[in-house]
Amino acid sequence: MNTSRRPLKFLFLFLLIIFLPILLLASKFRQRLLPHAALEKLEVTVDPLTATKNIGETLKLTVNVTTAKPLSGANLVFTFDRFQWNVVEVKGNTDKFSDDLSTSLIASGSGKILLSLVGRSAQTQLPRGPFRIGEITLQAAGAGTSSLAIDPATQIVGPADNGTHTLFEAYQLHDPQLTVLAGAGDPPKISFTTRINGITTQGPSLTARLRVLDPSSGSTRDFPVTLVSDTGGVYKPTGGWVTLTGVMARKPYTLLLKGPKHLQRRMETRKTLQVGDNTENIFNWTGTPLQPGDVPNPNLGNLQDGVANALDASLILERINSTDSSAASIADLNYDGVVNLNDFSLLISTLSTKNEDEQ
Ligand SMILES: [Ca+2]
Ligand SMILES: [Ca+2]
């Protein structure tokens, strides 16, 4: 058995004798080629490392570096799949650097993102250790999975002890994997605050109708929304958000709100809604309060007919001085538990400005 391995041993020894001097020579040669200052390693991390987005959604990435030596300047270049992502913003950290020249560009089919930063003049102010070097905001444009990889054109420098520059070798342990899903994606959610004329302190919770009108087709979708009041009479949806199932994000819609005893008001016109609970989908409608006057008609299955007129006036006047709950559910416009002239005057107040639902 041992004898059969002998030729292999001889071959290994032979190869070692031939190649060892070449290896030694090559390593010596390499040392001479390197800059006088040692090549420092600098680790780049991108947070988050994995992300999945629908087309049209944005993704904010934080780029962090970790370095033992201070940094005085950076041209940190990433390559990204430009068919999958659009660049919304590239922003260097100006808390750490004096100048930010960061940008993105399209080069030979691929996209490049450049985090270009100039350090402060005093060496004591130059950043080191783990720190955020910048932020990249992308928008998903096409389905697929790709990474955000460091480009070989990256150059990062710092001052060396001997007065020259240290050149950092930037490396990533993990390239982030960024996935874009095909299709329309999740529906938008909206949140809003609103007021109701006649209610100035904490009011009861009530059910309103949120109507989403697609101006391109004229089609509508209605969503019942339970509204809850704070102590000052400002109402918002219970749970904060209303999920608009079946409504496409990133399209303009007109939003209309109608209360149970109130005329419908147009709150937003051709407003583009974003996917999910995006902060762009939060609205303040307290300046356009719901106006009471279109009360439910008990003779017609408690339907509201979309106008405030003599019929609503008579439904209120028939119940003046009544405190029972069925009367209050129709004609108590200020929700104080009694139907009286205060409620009637709220109808008159509404009629001084309008008498039918806004569309
Ligand atoms: Ca009416
Ligand atoms: Ca009342």
C-alpha cells in the first residue's frame, strides 16, 4: 500500500522544488508593487441585507463602514440593476464629512451609485470606527432579484502616519439581495383626522362612508369606517388605518367622506395613494368638517338621499324635545342626547353653504 503512494510523494516534492522559488519571488515582487503605506481593509455593510418590494415601492438602504484608521475621502461605488431599480436619492453623511458629491449614473448598461465624500480638514475630525457613510433610496421598477455590489472603481483614502495617504480596500462580506415582485402589489392604506360640525368635545364613535372615486373611469368603491373622537372632537379611524382593498396604489383617486347624518365632502382630489401605510397616505381633513343635515329617513329604511332639504328639516322638527334613542339616532345632530333647536340650527348652518353631497 505504502509503495503505491511513493510516486505521488516524489511528484509533490518535485513540484515544490520547481515552484517554491517562483512563489517566493512573486510575493516579494507584490510587496514592492504595493504602496509604501499598508493597504487597510475597510468593511462596508448595507442595511437591510435583504429586502422584497413591489413595483413602485421605495427602499431606503443605509451604508455603513467600519474602519480602524480615519477616513479623509471616499468614492464608494456600487453597481445596481437599473432595470430593476430606479435611484430616488443618494445622500452622503454630512455629519461626518464636509462635502457631499454623491450621485448616481448610468454607465454601459448598468447603474452606478457613487457615494462621494470629502473629509474635514482637521485630522481629529475625520471619522473612524463603525459609522454611517450615507443613504441610498431606490424605487422598485422591474421584477427580479439582484444585489448591490461594490464596484472595483471604489477608492477610499485616509491620512497615513508618515504624511502620505492610506488607500483602503473596501470589501463587503454580504451583498444585499434585493427582490422586486411583479404585479400591482399591496393596496394602499389611508389614515386621516376630521371634524364634525356641532361636536367640539369628545363625541361618540360613529360609522362614516369613505368613497374612493377613480376619476379615469368614474368607478367608486365604498368603505365603512368607524370613527373615534378624541377629547377635543377630532375624529380618526379606529385602529388608525383604513385598508383600501381593491384600490391600486400609485394611481390618482378622489376621496369623499360622508357621515351618518351628514352631507358628503370631497376631501382629496386626484390624490396619488402609495402602497401600504405610507406616511404620504396620512391626511388632515380637520379644515373641512362634516356638515350635518342629510339625516337618515326612517320611512325609507334609514336611507340618506344625498341632499339636505325640507324633508330633513321636518324629520328633525317632528322630534324636537325628544330624548329617546330612536329619535336621537335620526335628529340629534350634535350628539348631546336631546333633539332641540340646537340641532335644527346646525341644519340651517349647513344649508347656508350647501344642500347636497359633494362629488
Ligand atoms: Ca336628506
Ligand atoms: Ca342635540
